[in-house]
Amino acid sequence: MYKFNENANITSKIADLVEKVIFVTKSKLDHIIFKNKAYGSVYHLQPMTFYKPHTECAFGKWYYSDGKKEFGNDEYFIRIETPHELVHKYVYENAKYLESPNPEIEVVKHKEEIIYNFEKMEEASDELFKLLDKNIEDTEKEYNIK
């Protein structure tokens, strides 16, 4: 009976870890797609109709509801909020130049700011991804799984 309980416990931990890995991977992919669309919008001078604030994307909705309930006091969880918000903020800063009647003029006129915003977006994204990965690493250590 002891071996059965031990195996059930290990299986439960592995399933929990796999669930986290899948969630983190999906969240990262969603933000990679979001950033890619932002680059494409500027390149093609198209409005960013896909834009959502950080509280409204799938990750943001999870963060401010179930995530807060489950992990609200965890250090990594608290630290994730700022870089996630910044990814969306810097995309939004560039979106405004595409809303004008002559986006090509606005993009050329503000190209340095647009480049700066994309650089800051990437920095925030890197930090967000590192924090998400750190959560997986911490779970592996906690569960003694590798």
C-alpha cells in the first residue's frame, strides 16, 4: 500500500508540473504571436486591431483571477505583473501611430520612438519569460523532478 501511495504522489506531482509547463509554454507563445503582430502592423502600416491591454489577454485574465487566488503571495507571481504590463504598454505606444489618417508619415516621423518601444517591449518580454521559466524550475526543485 505504501508503494501505491508513493507512486500516486509522484504521478500527481508530474501531472502538476506538466500542466504548468503547458500553461507557461502557451502563455509565452501567445505573447510571441502578440509581438509578431505588433511588428507586422508597423511594417505593413496596419492598425493594431488585435491589441488588448495586459488585463484582457488570456494570460492577464488568468493572472487577475485564478492566478491571484492560487499564487497571489508568491514572489515570482508578484514580479510577473510589471514585465507583462510593459510588453502590452510598449505595443500600445506604437499602435497610436498607426491610427492616424497617414500612418506612413507618423511611423517615419516617430521611427526612433517606435524602435525604442520595441526594444523595451523585448526587454520586458525577456524578463517575463525568465520569471515564467523560474517558476517551472522552482516547481521541479520542490517536487525533486528533473
